[in-house]
Amino acid sequence: MVLEKIRGIAKKSVVDEEFDVNEDYIEVDVSEAEKKQGKVIIRVDKLESFSDTERVVKHLRDGALVFLKIKNLREKDMGDLKRSVERIKKTIIAIGGDIVGIEQDWLILTPDYARIER
């Protein structure tokens, strides 16, 4: 009982200091919060050589979903494609993301906040 009175006094004094209790409403500026929430970056990119892998990995680490066209590299050099996909897979595992192939020409790569339903 005594503890409840102390909590009530402490809460009341904090509320009284932060807000004017005589006002009927409080203005809250939510413009900054609205700008930062709800934005998902989706990138469409091409994998034309093994050196493009680092750019794709950077997009994933930055939190973007990536639609990756692999057709050009598949037709050019299958060995580089396998190396690139292995590098991307390791990154996806490290960040907790997901990867799926669409037909033979595209990969969808997602960061940790997105999951691909199969």
C-alpha cells in the first residue's frame, strides 16, 4: 500500500513536469517517424561478372530486396555464376535472409525481415 502511494506520487510528478496538465490535448510531431517507417527498398540488378557480386551483397546488407538477373553470366561463364551464387548464399545465411530462383534467369534475394513463401 505504501509502495503504491510512492509509485503514484512519482508517476504524477513526472507527468506534471513533462506535460502541462491544464491543457486538453498534447501536440505530437510525427513527421520524422512517418518518413522512416514503412519504406522497403527493392532493387533490380544484373549479375554480369563475378565482380558484380560485391555490389549485390552490399545491397543485401543495406536491407534491400534484390531481384537479380543472372542470365548474362549464366550464358557467359557458368563457373563464375556458381562462385557468385555461393558468395551471395553465404551472405544471406549470415544476415538471416532468403534466396529463391525464378526459372533459370532470375534470383530473388531477401534480407532478414522478409521471407519467401514457397
